[in-house]
Amino acid sequence: MPTEVFTDEWSRACCRALNERPNYAAVAADWRDAVVLVMGADPALGIDAERAVYLDLYEGACRGTRIATPEDRASAPFVLRAEAESWRRILSGDTDPVSAAMRGELRLERGSLMALAMYAPAAREMLAAASEAGGVFPR
């Protein structure tokens, strides 16, 4: 059975995919911040409750991941949130994450937009790795 998106198993696959991307190591060499990715609930897509994953990112490597706790969401330097349908389009490659952010579909709930903008190539690599992790939506 395929792994559902924004689950513990999927987040571990994202971490592995990120570590296998040589370009990520290069563009994120100075990145030293954790990121929480949040997906809103959408019963129509089979997502009955909000889901969030925590990625421990440091100097071009993913050191670990887990289901995000409320404490993670309150303390992570960066929290990115999108509704389930937006994540579906981003992860399938139908929507560019920068375009989604400009339209307000992908929102920075926590953190500095200026700091994140400096690491736009690293953020793109992170989302590309999430796409490669192969997660599916329940419906």
C-alpha cells in the first residue's frame, strides 16, 4: 500500500530523498534551521485532520524528521502551511512552490520571509524531495 502524504513514513522518505539530492547539499550548506510543513484538513481528499511534519535541516542535510508536535510548530524557525489541494498540486509538480507562495496558497506561518528568500533554491530542493518521496493522498 502506498504511503500517505504528511505521515511519519512519508516524512522519513522525504528526508532520505533530500539527502540523496547533491544539489540540496550545495544550495543549503548554510541552512541551519528546522522546518515544519503543515497540511490543512480536507475530507474531500481523505484528509480528516490537519497534518504536520518536522524536518531537522542542518548544513545541507536532513538529520531527521517526525510528526510535528505543537511544541515543534511553536518553536521551529520556519513553518510553511498549505491546504491539502495546494499541497497536492505542489507535490505533483503542477504548481511551482514560489508561484503558490505568491498567490497565498503556500504561506509562511512562522519565520522571516527575507531569510527564507535567501534560501529559495534550498526550499525548492526541499519541496522537490518531498515530491520524490512518492506519497499519495487517500482519495
